[in-house]
Amino acid sequence: MLRLTDIQLPLDHPEPALKAAILHALGINEQELVSFTIFRRGYDARKKSAIILTYTIDVETTNNEKVLARNAGKPRIGLTPDTSYRFVTHTEQAPEQRPVVIGFGPCGLFAGLILAQMGFRPIILERGKAVRERTKDTWGLWRKRELEPESNVQFGEGGAGTFSDGKLYSQIKDPKHYGRKVLTEFVKAGAPEEIMYVSKPHIGTFRLVKMIEEMRTNIEALGGEIRFQQKVTDIDIQDGQVRGLHVNDGEYIKADHVVLAIGHSARDTFNMVHQRGVYVEAKPFSIGFRIEHPQSIIDQARFGPNAGNEILGAADYKLVHHAKNGRSVYSFCMCPGGTVVAAASEPGRVVTNGMSQYSRNERNANSAIVVGITPEDYPEHPLAGIDLQRKLEELAYEMGGKNYNAPGQLVGDFLAKRASTELGDVIPSYKPGITLCDLAAALPAFAVEAMREAIPAFDKQIKGFAMKDAILTGVETRTSSPIRIKRHDDTLQSLNTKGLYPAGEGAGYAGGILSAAVDGIKIAEAVALDIQQAIKN
């Protein structure tokens, strides 16, 4: 097929206009056009009164070679790249020691799925519960202030991404089109087909729940095994080689190939791995607050008179500010028409996150406004970033009233350096509730200083961003893993532990659903090839 890029049409263009634009761009008549499909649709909203839709189209004509030759030299026209997924190997007989995947978030899900599709019958260990039981436990914190440490926003089937906006876009380099494989599997599991072509695809929490169950069923049908409430308590390493795993029920599982697909909040597992001598190093992450505005304010600022257009949907934003004190402040995990959620996984600590449903029709928009920090801020040892996270989360718990309320403050009061005492027009969405206070005490002074400088700067890009009644809720500390479990670039195995494959967000190699899933595919391929090589030898 032929790939035609950068077709631009008005937001309100009639349906036949796209076909007409294709014919014009290729210089062909209607009889020469066999079919076309939309590969990507985005928009250019720089001119709010005249928003443009931009298309990338795959086209089949009666004579592709002739049309391509006729348009030689035109940068917008070329051959469609092959984005189909091809398995690196396949086995009819799974090895006696089956590969083990620790964690069933996006990374573990796709590592397990690909291994199962290649015939390796993986065992997947998940410390939390199946997704529907997990959902009940998560609501227990939101509605009853009851935290289940092994079943919450962070732990359980689907990982932290299940209770999120379900965003499926990433800026990772993907020369082998693994992301396309991820989207294809999601659609097969029940995701809307539009995720294959919209520029910023998302699914939403409720749909993710059903999809994950469907994908679990698929893995099991292929011979894979998922064991819930199975927490790995120790790794057996002999002469620098993984030999097995100890699980919380006392079982010992022999394994020479272990995928470590734990999420960014598996702090006890990080500690265990470090104690076993696996190479771990501190890495940068970010800390900050969630900010909420009326979604209508964001829609108007981004889309002007086109706010509310069905194609555009609820508006998002991406903001960055480099503060005078040398810190970078940026928006993270923006959730249009969503809610701020309680994301704690340890008793006596408060953490926030953001979530949206597919419809994105809640009253408020929210995002994290966070400040980058580096190991220079926590230089004591490789796990010192975790200590800092816990310290900030414990402080937030105390400031919230020690009942899982989160500390909150109006933006106007935060900028004016005074405590908030009553809400304005913006009603916070965080459950179980917020306690108004002075959030300046919740973060290091350098972070507060940088954020007070950044918010008015963001207001110049998004009019209304610094509105006095907008709500800040603390704290956001789980933006990414505070450690990296380093691996070799070629084998993807741990630097000093053969057979251990650090993967996904927890190992410091992904950030978000799509990139974690892609990393899971890469890891599955590496595991399969190593097993096959061992069999040959």
C-alpha cells in the first residue's frame, strides 16, 4: 500500500472531503482508488478558531507502482511500512523449567502473553488480587478509608495503569513497531478500534478491567498460568545465576529465567533484590501535587470556540517550566474529565494519582504538577529515593488528619503563601476527602519555590491555570521508579545476575502503559531466544 502523510482538513470537514483530498494529493481519479484506511488522525489547535485535522492515510490503488513513480520526490507519499508483528521463535514443547514472570501489570501482561503465544507456557506471579476483587479493595480505601496493602491502586491484576486514564501514547523509539502489536492485542480484547488511529488514544479504567480479564483468559488458553496473591519473598541466586524463587505461601519454584516486571511501588521487592546483590542504582524521579481545574476552563483555553467538539473531546495539556533555581517543573499524567484518586499502598501514607473513564466527562481536569529531583538530592544509598518518598507520604498522611484524607490547598492561597480555610468554586474529586492546609510544608522548599514560579508561567499558556479556586492535592511521589535495576543492552539480563530480566516501570525502563507493554514484548523475546539457545546447547 501507499502511505500518504500530512493531509490537512478543517475540523468540520464533510466526510467526502477526505477522499477528495486523497485523490488530489496522489493525482489519481476515483476509478484508480481501490481503498484507504486512516493510520493516524491528529489535530493542530494552534489557531483555536480554525483547528485543523491532520491525517496519515494508507491507500490501495489499481497500480501502486505507477502512482508512486508519478509522485516520485514528493515527501508526503511513500510505501506503507510493514508494522505486522513476527515472533522471533516458537516452540511446540515448553521447557521443563517454565519461565516465570513476576508482576501482572502492562509489562508482565505482555511478557506473559508473548511467551504464551510462542508456546513457552509461562508462570505469572502477582502479589495482588484478580482485577475485580482488586477493584472492590480499591474502593474500600476511597469510600471507607480501609487500605489493603496487597490489593490497591498499585498492586493487583493490571498494575497501576488499570486505575489511570488508560493513555496509550508514548515518546519511546519503536523501530520494530511493537506498539502496534500492543494496540492490536488491546483491540482484540475489547478496546475501541479508534485507538489504532487517533493520535492520543486512551481507554479508561472500566474498559481496561474487562480487557485485562480477556487477555488473562487468552494467556491461560495458551498454557500460561497466572497465580494471584503470590508474592515473591526471596530470589535464589547461585554463582550469579537465578535458580528459583521463594513465594509467600512457602513454595519454592525452580526457574532459570525470571522476568522482574514489578511496578514502581514494589518497595519491599526492591529491597530484597538489592540485599541479594543484584545491581541496583538510584535514578531521578519527580515529586509534587495534583492540580484540578474545571474541564471547561481547559477546553476553552485550548480549543476556544471549538470547545466541546466531539472529535476533539476533552482537552489536555502538556506544560514545562525551567525555574530560576535550576529545577524543572512539568505537568504529568494529565487526566481530562477525570478524578484525583487515593493511590497509597502502605499504611500511614498518602499518595495521589489521576484517573479518567473512557468518556472523560467528569467536571474537573487534573494533572500532576511535579518537580524533577535527582540522586544528588538523596545520595545516601541506592534505595534512598524510596526513603524520601516514604517521608513525604507520611507527612501528607499527618497533614491530612491521619485518616487517609489528603492535604489540599487553593492555588490562590498557595501562591499567596497562606493556608486555605475554605473551598471556592472548584470541588476536589479526591476520595475519601481532603483537609485544607498550607501545602508548602509538604515538599522540600526548592520544590515549592519552583512550583510557585511555574504556575503563573503556565497561566500564560493555559488561561485560567492559576485561577485562585483551582485545587492542589498532595502528594504525588510515584511518577516513576526511584531506582533502576540495570541490564545488558543485548541480552536484557541483569548486569550481574544471569537469568534475571529487569523490566518495565519498576526496573526503570518504562513510563506508562504503552512503553511498559513494549518493554514486556522485548523481554519476552529475549527470554525465548535464550531458552531456545540453551536447549540447542
